Amino acid sequence: MMTTEMTTEISPEHTIILAKIRHIEELKRLGTCIEFVENIAQMVHQIQTERGASCLYLASAGQRFSLERAEIIKQNLALETRFRQALQQHLAHNALADARQLTLISWSLLGFDQLKSLRHQITLQKISFSACIESFSRLVGSLIALIFEITDSPVNSQLSTCLLTLYNLVQGKEFAGQERAVGSYLFGSGSLQLAHQQKLLELAAQQERHFTLFCQFGGEDIRTSWSALQASDSYRQHQQYRDRLAAAKDQQVLKQSDADIWFELCSQQQTSLWHIQCQLIQKMRNMLEVLADKARHGLEHTQAYLQAITAKPSSAALDSTFFNLAIPVESALSFHAHDTAQAYPMASMITLLQQQSRQIAEMESELSDTKKALTERKQIERAKGLLMNQLGIDEMEAYKTLRNTAMAQNRKIIDVAENILAQQKQPS
């Protein structure tokens, strides 16, 4: 069994082996993170289903979807138990989970603790449709924020990119779930309300944004699955119903029987997104297995390499390699990726360290695009928060303000967000 405990005198040999062991431990930690993210995504999917059923229940004044909703709640209670177990395992294997992640976990657990009361209010029809959807969306939002926080921590570029792809898929899927709930309420109530129509249009725009990013970071296999979803009959029919709601006039009569069709079409789309989500998670599992196997072989190779060079009679002469100015080491010390400088031709500790420095630098270089996207998302979220506080508007309106300003000024949303943050920092 491997251990990081140092029981002998510290030397370059010991610390380079320790670096390899720590990398393997990091991959094990990522394994528990991926398992926990999978549980979060499952929980989000089921809460979205409960939200849709609850909205239909309220829209029909409790006359419909009562039994279906009760069955969904039963399933969700069992899934919540599994979620809490996965959370315990995640925390047990991630002792360095930071304050941001733990705070988001606390918010989510508080939401679950108070879910029983929310469900009771819905059963008694003591809550409005808007309050119902916003309450469920708040819980889902805290869970998706937790996925993002976990996405922001891995140091492996491939897994980090997959997690970012998953985050955008789940976030886009959440806006699609909200659209299902709003549309179900509109059809179920029998008439169009302008405020709910505007909400529907904003949700469609938010979906497009996140699904675009999802395709940008997803691999060819994921993009192929997305294209297949868009080519399906149910997707085309859903677009037709969405267009009908978008073109309707205020207070226009809607066929209440269309609520079932709309809900089913949206649910088919959610199921298709769920399958892509499962495909992406399986891809991460396979990737992690390959990386872990490669890391174990790397450790074995390094151990054999060190044994070989220390066993040579000339090993004493290797002590002077660090100060041999003919050996290029500066770029390795600075961790430069794709370094063209030739490694020291002689088998030595210097050669091993140069190789490891390049590997680390290349991983960091591959992470740069992912980290840029994560940073931009944080900046946009901060700017939205400022607008919400300053203008007294909700999150959707804040993003709409950012988007409209960007379009009017022919700039990117991130540029507008950074400008808002910069102005806030300036002394008045």
C-alpha cells in the first residue's frame, strides 16, 4: 500500500516519488468528486420533474397530477438519502474542501430540510405558481452552483473540461425545466399571461447560451448526441409549441388539453438531455480510469528509473549535474509547456525532473481555456449580483440587462460585466 509518509532522510528521489504518489491521490479524490457530481445531477433531474408535476397540480387547482406527484416525491425522498450518503463520502475523501464549497453544501442541505414544508404548502394549494417555481429553482440553483464550485477545483485539464461541459449541460437543462413548468402552467390555466410569456422567452435565451457553451467544450461524441436530439420529432414539435406561446397575445385563450402534450414534449427533451448527461459522466469515468492507470505506470517507471541511475558506478558524478551550466534547466524551473530545449542526454535526476516539469506545464496550459471560461462565469455572476442589489431586480432581469447592454454596445457580455465591476471599485 502506498503512503506519503516520509520515514527516511528527505532527498530528491523521495520528493519526486512523492509527487507521483500525490498525483495518484489527486485522481482518487477526483473519482469521489465525479461520483458526488453524478449524485447532484441526478437530484437536480428529479427535483425538476417534481417541480413540473407540482406546477401542473397547481394550474389545475389540484384536480390533476396528484398521484403522479406523490410517486415522484416518494422517489425523491429515496434519492435524497443516497445524495446525503454520497455527500458524506465526498467530504470524507476531500478533507481540503474549501469554505465556498462547504457553504454551498450547507445551503443545499437547508433547502432539503425545509422541502417537506414546501411540499405541504403545494398539496394544500397555499402557495402561488410563481412562488412554487422560484422555491424549487432556488434549491436546484444551489445544487448547480455546487457543481460549478467542484468544477473549479480539479487540476486535470481533461476532467476539468468535462466537468465544465457537464455544468453547462445541467444549467441549460435547468432552464429547460423551468420552461416546462412555466409552459405547463400557461396551458393548464387556459390563458396567456404576458409576464409568464416574457419569462418563457428569457428561459429560451438562457438555454441557448449554456447549450452553446456545452457544445463548445464537449467532444465530438457529445456534439453528435446533441445534434441527434435536435433532429428528433419531439424536439421539432416542442419548438412549434414554444413558437405558439411566444406569438400569443396577452389573455389569449389556450387549450388546457395542450398542457399534457407540452409537458410530455418537454419531458422527452429532458430525458434526452439526461441520457447525454449520463454519457458525459461515463466518459469522465472512463477517462479517470485511463489517467489513473497511466499515473500508476508513471510511478512504477520513475521508481525503476531512479533505481537504475543510482545503481550505476558513475552515480556519484551525477551529484554535479545541477551546476553543470551546459544542461538547460531554467525553462524546467519555470514550468514552460512545449519546451524545445533538449533534455540532458545522460540518464540522471535532471532528465527526470525536466520531463516532469514539462508534463505539469502542459497540463496547466491545457487548463487555461477552461479556467478562462470559469473566471468569466464568476465575473458575470458578480456583475449580476451588483445589478440585482442596485436596481432591485431578479437574476433573470439582471442577466437580461447585461445582455441588452452588450448588444447595444456591440460588446461581449463579459466585457460589460467587467466594466460594471470596475466602476463599482472606483471611489465615489
